[in-house]
Amino acid sequence: MRKAVYPGTFDPITLGHLDVIAQVAPLFDELVVAVLHNPSKRPWFDLDERLDMIRDAVRAYSHVRADAFSGLLVDYCRSSGVQCVVRGVRNHVDLQNEMAMAQMNRALHDDLVTVFVPTSPEWSFVSSSLVKDVAMHGGDISRFVTPHVANALAARAGGLANRHV
Ligand code: PNS
């Protein structure tokens, strides 16, 4: 069985992430979108909210599921019996960072292969951080995320703005 993990923070999932999922989903029998549980990063959305948004976004794929992990990615891969990690790459900066992570993960886990997926050009500037920044300032982010995520972002941005006035 060809299994892969697509790990990330997904705070929140964007159409850029979904583009990566759409590209690789046909290549695997099971694809796990694995959300890092790291409260010290102070995400906008808690783990369950991020998992819900992912589940809604990937509901068309019967073999793509969402899961959470904490600690080292290599340990999660070992315990899940997965030998392939998928990461999206938008530009040369991503590539540089991703190379280091892939090589570190490989050093920690001999059998782990990382597959880099170039993001489609239309999403090359889209990141969860930028989408949150635009939402925070009242901008229209509906082109970059699913409707479910857009609603969640608008609600959270409104809540954060009220807290700061
Ligand atoms: O969406 P992100 O923030 O770019 O994802 C980064 C992530 C979660 C894939 C990476 O930080 C990670 O794997 N963290 C788990 C801890 C770990 O294994 N660190 C060593 C990586 S070389």
C-alpha cells in the first residue's frame, strides 16, 4: 500500500495546500494530512478547528484523511508505518528550507523519502500567514481558501480586532 504523510501547521489550510493535495492524491493509496500540535506556536486555530477545516476541504477524496501529531515528524512516520513525506514548494526560499528539513529527517530516519511538489504558479504567493494578515485587516481572502475557512478567518479576525480596541 502506497502511503504518504503531508505534514504542516495548516493554520489554516489554504488553496495552495489543496493544490499540493490534488497533485499527489492520485499517486497514493492513502494520504494523511498531518497537523503539527504545537501550542507554543500560538496558532489562530486550535488543533480541532484546523482538523475540521482540513476534513471539510478534502471531503471529496475518500483516501485522504486528517490526523494530528506532536513531537518529531520522523517518529510519527515510524509509528504510522509511512515512508514518504510530501511537502509543497513555492519558491527557492521554500526549497532551501525544505532541503534542510528533508535531509535532517533522512538523517534521523534512513528509510524516509521526502517528495517536493512545486505549487502551481497561481498559489505561489499564498501562505497561511499572509492570508491571516489580510483577513486581520479586513481584506478579501475568499480566493485563497475554502468558504469554510473564509468564514472561520472572518470570525476569528473580527474577534481578535474586538479584543484589541
Ligand atoms: O506548515 P509548516 O509550518 O511549514 O510545517 C512544518 C512542519 C510541521 C512540517 C515541521 O516543522 C515539522 O515537521 N515539525 C515537527 C518537529 C520535527 O520533526 N522537527 C524536525 C524537522 S527537520
